[in-house]
Amino acid sequence: MKVFEQAKKPSKMEQRVATESYSALVTVIKKLHTKEPEIEIEETKSKIKIPLSALMLLGDILKGMGEGKLISIVAMATEVTTQAAADYVGCSRPHLVKLLEDGKIAFTKVGKHRRIRFEDLVSYKKQMKQQQKKIIIDIMKSDEESGLYDS
């Protein structure tokens, strides 16, 4: 697996090409009737079978690049450090360590260092987003019931 030491934002030209390619790819994917389409590299005339799910992932990558986002692909079985986990979740490292110690996110210890499976972070973040959404809906319902939106 290739690891990029320094991530960089796509250039304006890369964003433009990615946006154009994304639109074309989405149109083509909608017309496909197989789970293993064959694509052709025009420059070399090479034909490659690619799983439809990989083609759809390429679409997601192009969309993100077109929006100027940094793109990172991480295997779900990957274990990350507490700092990388905190960066992904969007909190401080000490707060993340507290979440680990409170049993909110599973982890293992390698010597005295904690390692967290990326898959567990994705699950935790998804669960937090669902809880946030529910709280917001509850607050909105409460505001409506108390008449805050009445004029």
C-alpha cells in the first residue's frame, strides 16, 4: 500500500479535471449493467476489468478532489495512534484517551502505546453523528411545542 508522507490539496487544475471526470463517471456508472465493467485507457488502449464498487469509490475520490479536499484511503483493519484517532474524530488527544479509558472506543496496547482500529473509529464517529442528529431534532421539537416559532 502506498503511503504519502505529505498530503497536499489538489491544484486548481486538478480540481477542474476531477470535477469534469466525476460528472462523466457518474453518467457512465448509471448506464452500467454489470458488477465488473471493463474500462479502457485511451492513451495505451489497455482494457482493465474493475469491480463496480471500485469505480464508485473512484467517483467519490474525484468528487472530493473537485471540492478541493484532501483525500486519504485507509484500510479498515488499519490501527492508528491516539493522535491520528483524535484528528479523525475531531477532538484533543487527551479527550480521546479518556474515551478509550472509559470504554467508549475499543483499543489495544502495544507496549505502553494505545492503538485503535480505524474501523472502530468510523463506528464511533457514525454513532456520535446519529446522537447529535437526534438531540438536534429533540431540541427543534421542544422549541416548536413551546411556541418559539410562532409569530
